[in-house]
Amino acid sequence: MKELETVVISIVIATGLIFGMLTYTYAQEGTRGLTISPLTFEFNANPGDNLENKIKVSNPTKSTISVKMEIEDFTAYGELGEVRVQEQEDETYSLKKWVKTSPSEFTLKPGEGRFITFAIGIPKNAEPGGKYGSVLATITGAVGAEESGVAIAQKVGALVLLSVSGEIKEELNIKEFSAPKFSERGPITFTIRFENTGTIHERPRGLVTITNIFNQEIANVEFPQQNVIPGAIRRVEAEWNEHWLWGGRYTANLVASYGSQNITISGITTFWAFPWKIGLVILVVLALMIYFIVRNRRKIKRAEEIIKKHEEEKEKEIKPK
């Protein structure tokens, strides 16, 4: 039963979730039975602090539903910002035991919304670093014309990211910085993979600076700021929206900073971009133009020689003996 419950509460939140964005996609049956907002909370606190905030749970259906609030931890899943809500394997980052909601169970009429209080009690001996959990709202029953008295299982949740002050380790590495080796035209997409080997989530910020073959700076591209939780790799993309690229070889320099001390990390990659099909057409046209110009010049020169020779012969004929 415990395994079944774990499967039910494992929610994969897709595309651009971790942290700083407010758009989440859950692997669930849409939002026909329950909605929750806001979707993220970020706190900084000291050991021994008590925090409190509110979350709104709403019923957009035409049925009356009963709801139960739960707290679970979450872990990173994949590299695109997904998370999986489940029992935390590493107690170091667990938030579940510190959070309580009030009320924990309630009913919502059709179209009704309710604010739920959740409180975080941080122990005085709490280990410094990041703690990660999710406040979940679960439908335990639904009665109405749409559901015909049949209960449906659905969970929606908001993520809570807590930073506990103290001696923390801030360490972020660039696992990959790359671009397509050759492109006929833009836009050019740069792939950046950040790896967090510290104990607190980080949100790197910075630019990709692009130079041409003459080492002249021609563009700066800002990459999106996304949080990377400890032990995870986060992939982000920066796009250079220049369409026509005639420079051939380009160099891209990545400079990013993170953390409370603005630690700087960097990377470099090279790539080629040239519209070779258009270039080939232009080259063929130029070659044909040169060919016809040279050919016509030869014809003209030959004609001039014939005319000159003809005039010389004519002069000899009319010259008196």
C-alpha cells in the first residue's frame, strides 16, 4: 500500500519548472478537479526560525470535492527542470518533517477557493544548506453531476525551497557549453549544462559573448536564470537570433556568476556558420560573369586587331607608288 501511495504521489513537473518560473506542467489529469497557487515559495531563514505563508486551493469544477493537504519532499528528475515529488532519499535536503498545514482537510464547493496556512518550524540544530519540499493538495472525494458520486484521485502541489543559513558549500560547475559545429543560418542555440556539487540551490546568471574570425565582439546573449538544486544537472539554452551569418568561424565565450559571493565560472566554444547554398549560387554567378567578361574582352580585342589590320592594308593600297 505504501508503494502504491508513493507511485500516486510521484508527480513529474515538466519544462521550465525549477525555480523562478511560475509555469508548471504536472503528469496528471489536467486541472479539472483542483488548482493551487502560487506554485513556488523561496525562503531564507536561520536555525530556530518559524515561517508562515498561505497557499490558495481552488475548485474550478461543478462538483463539491473533499481535499486533504500533505507534505512531501522532492528531488530533481532529468536535466530540463523537472522534479519528482516523493519521499526524500537524502535526509540532508528533506523539508517534510518541518512543515505543517492548517487546516489539513476540508471541502470545497463548486467554484470555491480557500487559503491554507503552512508553517515551517526550523530546528535550532538544523544543518545549513538547502531544504526542498512540496505542499500537496489531494482530492479524496467528489460528488456532483460531473463525477456522478465517483471519487477521483488527483494531486497538485507547490514547491518550497528553503535556505538555512550557516556554513554552506557553494559550488557550481559548467558540465557542458556547446553549439552546433556548423549551421547554414541562424538562430544559433547554445547548450549550457550546470552541475551543482554544493549544498544549496544556485541560480547562475551571465552572458554568452560572440566574436567573429577577427576577434571582434558582435553580440551578447543572456541565458535564462534557472535554479539548480544540489546534486543535480540543469540544462539551459541561450539563443542567438541572428539569421544570416557570413562570418564563417565564430567563438562564443560564456561567463556566469552565482552564489552570495558572485563566484565566476566560464566556458568557451567555437562553431562555423555560413549560408553555403546561397554562397555557392553567388560563386557560380560570379564565375559566369568573369567568364563572359573575359570571353567578350577577347572578342573585342580580336575585333580591334582585325580592324587595325584592315586599316593598315587599306592604307598600303592608297599609298602612291
